[in-house]
Amino acid sequence: MYILGLPERRSLLILYGSQTGTAEEIAERISREALRYFFCPIVLSLNDISIDDLKEKQCAIFIVATTGQGDDPDNMKLFFESLWNCRADRTLLQNLNFAVLGLGDSSYLKFNFAAKRLNKLLSIVGGKPLINIGLGDDQHELGPDFICDQWLKELWEKLLNFFKLPEGLCPLKNYTHKPGDVLMLQPQNLDRDVDEFISILGLDPNKMFTLIPNSSDVFLPPIHVLPQPCTIRQCVKQYFDILSIPKRYFFELLSFFTNNVDEKEKFLEFASSEGQQDYYDYCTRPRRSILEVLADFPHTNKNIPFDYLFDLIPQIKPRAYSIASSSMTLPGKD
């Protein structure tokens, strides 16, 4: 085990200026798609972020509508005024990579004026454009979404080149399926159970580690199950099956980590062939989980080295679900 620093979060700030809700709707659409590319999206109206907060960001997407005769939407006016007042500072947003999508109507004289003005101001104060500004047009012959769709396609290509996906991950696609196919889902532990487990064992939830195989015949878990590196909390939530019923071997291992005579005697009893009935009455019949068992032995639970938990606790197994057609969408079909 090696303890490493925190990995960079793939956060993506999505800001909108919207008068009728269209820009906000596109911002939410980008947020949903960002999850497929393993970003952590944050969606806010422009008035809801301060210039000081924006200075700390590495990447931001701006979706801006133009209202009236080239006016800013109400929920971005304060932001634009604040940024305009800082225009003399040419390094204000030097850490920010940005992209602007405007929503407008080319039948108006000041077509996409709010987006164009913001795009220019962001560059003046040091921001670096990821791609050229997109100018959505309600009057486009292929519809108002055409420009937006093309711009978003280019945006994702640029973002995925700029923010490389972690090793072992790939973008989630729209997969086709048919009734009878099996979908494998990877469950996770509930937050309340994770918090209880960490508290019982006295672990530091934010401590980072990297798994290194200790022999050539040991394989690391897949990245989507256990990222490398990750926090102890991530590991408990995503990997350890803390609600499974412990095997007799679990108690045999626990006996090596206790200095308490009574608890050691109980562990060896449950692990022995002579103690099978006691093990059944304590664990199997009431379906007592690993989490509950550890809570029952306070003189031992904080003595277990974290790396030995990988021997003590099994991995959460994926659940298989059959895909069936819906009688609501396919009436009269099985």
C-alpha cells in the first residue's frame, strides 16, 4: 500500500444566462451528458457564481441567451457587470478554459449579442477559449438545435482531449438491447452503512491509497469498481461487501488481530468445526452481517490493519437483471 495525494477531480462548471428557460434546459442537458464522460458537473445561473469563485475554476461552459434587443437575461446581469468592472485585470481568469454557446434569433439586429459580448470579455480578462463560440439560431433552416448539436459534438471532443479519461474507463454509449438480454449492475453500499463501518473501525475516510499486487497471480479489481488511487471511503462504499454474512474463515483471521482473551476465544470457537452450531446461531440463522459482527467486538475492530480488510471482506458482486419488453410500450406482446 502507498498513500498518495488526492487526484484531480474532473469537475465541470456549467453556467447559464436564461430568460425563458431554454439556456437552462441546455445546461442541464450538458450536465447529464457530462456524467456519461465521468465528469462531476455543477450547474448554476451566472448570477449564482462570484468572480472570486470563477477564478479558482479550471473549466467552465457558458450557455447564454439574448433577450429583447440584445439584452442580457436577468439571471446574468449582475455577473456580467461584476466581470466588466474587472476588465482592466488581464490575468484575472488566466486559469480558466471556457466555451460559450449563444442562443439567439438571426432576424434580430443584435443577433446573439449577449453571448458575443461575454465571449470577448472572458478573453480580455485572461480566459482561454476551448473552441470557437457557438451561435445557435432559431431561424436556421435545419432547426434551432442544429448549431447547438454541432457545437456540443466539438465541445466533447475537445474536453475529452483536454481532460483525459482515467485509465480503464470509456464513455458510456447508447447501447441497443433486446428482451432476454442480461444487464449487470454494480451495487454500492448505502452512505449510512459506510459511515458506520468507518466509525467502528476508526478509519480515516479521506486517506488515499493505491493497491499494488504482492504476486503475479493477484489481479487488481477493475477501475470502475475500485479507482486507483482512491480514498478509504470510496473503497468501503464501492468494493467491500460489508452487509454479507461472514464465513468461518473471517473469524479465524480476526483471532490474529485481538489482544482480548474473551473475544479471541469466541473467534476461534466460531472458526472451529466444534463450534459450527454456535456459528450458525450467531451468524447464519439471523443473517448477521460483517458490519454487525464488527460492531459486536469493540476490543478487536480497531486493531485490524486496513490492507487485511481485503482478505477479510469479500468484494461486492454485480447483480444480474434480465431485460424484458414493457406491455405499456409494446401492448399485446410478451
